Amino acid sequence: MTEQTEQDEKLFKDLGLTPEIQQAIDEIGFEKPSPIQAEAIPELLAGHDVIGQAQTGTGKTAAFGLPMLQYLDPANDEVQAIVLTPTRELCIQVTQALRSYAEHLDIEIVAVFGGAPIRSQQAQLRSGAHVVVATVGRMKDLISRRSLVLTAARFVVLDEADEMLDLGFIEDVERILRMCPSGRQTALFSATMPPPIKRLADTFMYDPVTISITPKTLTVDAIEQAYVEVPGRAKVDKLIEVVKAEDPEQAILFCRTKLGCARLERDLKNRGLDVKALHGDLSQGVRDGVMLAFKNHRCKLLVATDIAARGLDVDHVTHVINYDIPNSSETYVHRIGRTGRAGRTGRAITFVTPDQRRDLDQIKKDVKASISEWEKPEDRIEHARPPRRKRRGEEPAPLDEQPAVAVEEVEEFDEVVEVPLNNVDDETGGDAGTGDESADIPETADGAVKLFVNRGSRSGIDEEDLRWALREGAVLNDDQVSDVRVLERFSFVEVDGDVAERTVEFLDGTRLKGSGIRVEIARS
Ligand code: AMP
């Protein structure tokens, strides 16, 4: 295991990357490698297998992506590298990151994931892919249809392996690994290293170098933290008391296990609370639906396991409740970091049984935070509650990035129309979020919906880039896109009403040509 010190802080130019890749990094604006990059890139370039114990946000995608891209031969049309991801959100995110790193290389990167038409993915594979970024199920499917052959896949990445395990994909991952050449190079990234992942590494990796990155600073200053001590059998009642007293705008309730999660959802529902659950036993479609409902403020309480909540990027959670105490201080920080975002305050409340007091003390020590005993809000000075969001989605882009007219277009939000969830929870939910959304989305006369994108020609984005993003990122056919208009500092696109929500979901917060983009439904 290696650890980086301040003294040997490296620069990208020290890592042995080619000028084309260095140029892309410069253009994206990365100044120096993150710790995982500084450690992993030289090892991977030297041909070693690497286990990276690192969470999202550490820069792990470039850590495996840059050496992988450097290793590829553009003249060879075979699939030379694969990246396996647990979810399609991650699949899309990784694909977009890799494409930005490959800006000056003649490398084709294709994303394949479930919930989207397989035929268009087959067509993309036929027209040539050096790298395939895939969810496990869809890759298996494409292999069995002979649309994807892995005999030349000499670089294999397993991204968020522990999440693949949690979702029950590990046997499929092993099957896929067996189809790759035995002399391949394998990189495995995982936030945690449960025994099955260790076993997988032992079986399928050759003398791997392990790089472990722990977040150095645990910043949880903006979050008020409290604990509730309660015997196990009284937890549900106490939770209900806490939730009622706190009256959160939105809260995530963390459980340790999938079963515990399902049980708590049932118990809370039985007591009349507005709650949904997110855990690895649910199908991708259901999880998509739950995430969307929560993001769009159509559900107040979300019960989740750590792993299932990882793909959830939400800004307006007022409360995190650790119904089960997390099993490490890092997990604690990761969990409670879901609240108190964007300069707002948030509250984190941790439930402990009497025999878990020692675990809580350890967390207090590691996090260096004061975690006091919970009191009812009326008994304490009220903390500043973030303003209630009126509409789904995130904050508009910083005002200085938009002209006045655009600010008006995105800032004046409609009140959320409470709509029944209908199909969003449905097992068939590959298209989660369509259909039930139309009530509060302004449509143009022909049923298209106008979306606002906070980047324009100034960011080097042109119409073709946006059409590409709609095609590749949001998996739209050209005929679902009725108009793309690029202005200097922002753009508008019009897409079919039934895919508008999905387009926002897939593209908002991603990167296009090195710039983070925000996509919102524009007010008509
Ligand atoms: P990841 O952990 O790969 O999901 O990356 C998290 C975020 O960090 C992404 O938005 C990356 O674009 C960004 N990032 C990755 N590497 C660097 C770097 N060396 N310097 C600054 N930002 C980075």
C-alpha cells in the first residue's frame, strides 16, 4: 500500500503522459494530479494491475482513464479496453469524462447500458469502438448477441466494484473477465473492499498494486450534528418522533443493510409517512424512479443503503438521519455530506443503541466535530432553514454566467405540481420519469419541450456538440430533437416532451468539451 506525502507531490508532466493527453488535461483545467492519479497513473503506465480504494470525487476516472487511453492503438479497430460500471449514471459519466480526455486522440468510446435501445448501441459498436464503457447486464447481453467480442480487450477496468457486488453482478463480472485475454491489465476501483471483492482481485488480477486514498480533510462544518441514544426495539418509534419534530424538507435515512432498509420503509409507510426506499435489491428501473422522485421533491423521506445512495446527487436535503450508525468515520462523512450543500446548513442525526456509544465516540474523534444529544427543535435555537425549493432540479448557474434574460428564464420556477407517481415506480421503469411529468413542463405547440443549457459558443460549444450530447449522453434519436440553438453564453434545445425529463436527468451536471453543463427545462 502506498501513500503520498506533501514532499513528493507530483505534476501531471511527471507522470509520463503523452502530449495529446497532456493537452486535453490542460484544456480541461486540471492543474495537478489528485493523489489517486499521482499514484495510479505511473503504475498503470508501467503495466501493473492496480486496486484503487477510492470513492467518487477523488479523480479515479482520470486515474484509470488517462493510462488506458495512452495505451490504445487508434489503428486497431477492435475493442481494446472495457470499463464495467454498476449503474448507467456512472456509465454515462465515465464515458463523458473519457471522451473529454481523448479530445486529441483518434479513439472511439462507446457507452452501452440498459434502459436504452440495444439496436442503436449495436450499431455504434459495429461502426467501431476502441473503448466500451458498459453496465454489466448490457455488456452480457451484447456479448451473447455477438455484438461485442472481448478477445482483444487487453485493458479492463472494474469501476465501483463494491457497488457491482451489492447489486448482485459479481458473477457476471467474473464471467466477463474470463472472456478477456489472460494477459490483460486489470484495474479495480472500489470505495470499500469486502471479502468477495478481495477474492475477485485474488483470482482475476496479477500481482496488483493497492492504492488507498482516504479523504484528508473531513469537512462537515456546515452541518449540525446530533445523536439519539435509543434501545434497538424502540428505534422506529423514536425515529418517527424525530422526523415529526424536525419536519425535514427532505431527508435521507441511512440503513446498513438492504433488508433493514426494506423493513424500515415498510414500518414508516405503515405509520403513514411519505417514504421510498433505495437499495440494491431493487431493479435499476425502480431505483431510477425512486431517485427521480426524490430529486424532484416528490417524496420527502428516502431510506437508503450507503451503496445505493451513492449515485444520488441531490442538493437540497435538509436532514441526514443515520438510522443505523455507519461502520466507519469515512462513511459517516460521506453520508452526512448529503446535506449542508452549497453553503446551506443541514442537520445530521445519528441513532445509537447503548452498546454503540463507543462507535459514536470514535466518529466524534475522527471527524473532530461536536455531536451533541438531540433535542427537539423548539428546545433549541432554530437553525437557518434553507429556502424551500419551488421546482425540481438544482440551483441555476451562477448569475454572472448568464445574461439577464436567461436568468429570468430559469430562475422563476413554477410551484411543483404534486403528481401521482404512476409508472415511475414501475418495474418496467427503463423510461422512469417520462409520462407522469408532463403536468408541469411547458411544452411548445408541437409537443416539444425547450431546455436551457448554461453554455454556449463562448465555451467552445457548437450545435454539433449539443446534438452529440443529446445523442450519446441522453440517448436520443435525431428525430426526438427538434431544435438546437447555440447563443454566445447559453443554448436552447428542443426535445420531444416524453424524453425531456430524461434528457435533463442524463445531461445536467455532466461535462461537455471540458465544461460542466447545467440543463434545465426552460420556462415557456
Ligand atoms: P471522479 O472521482 O473521477 O468522478 O472525479 C471527480 C471530479 O474531479 C470530476 O469532476 C473530475 O473532472 C474532477 N477531477 C479529476 N481529476 C482532477 C484533477 N486532477 N484536478 C481537478 N479536478 C479533477
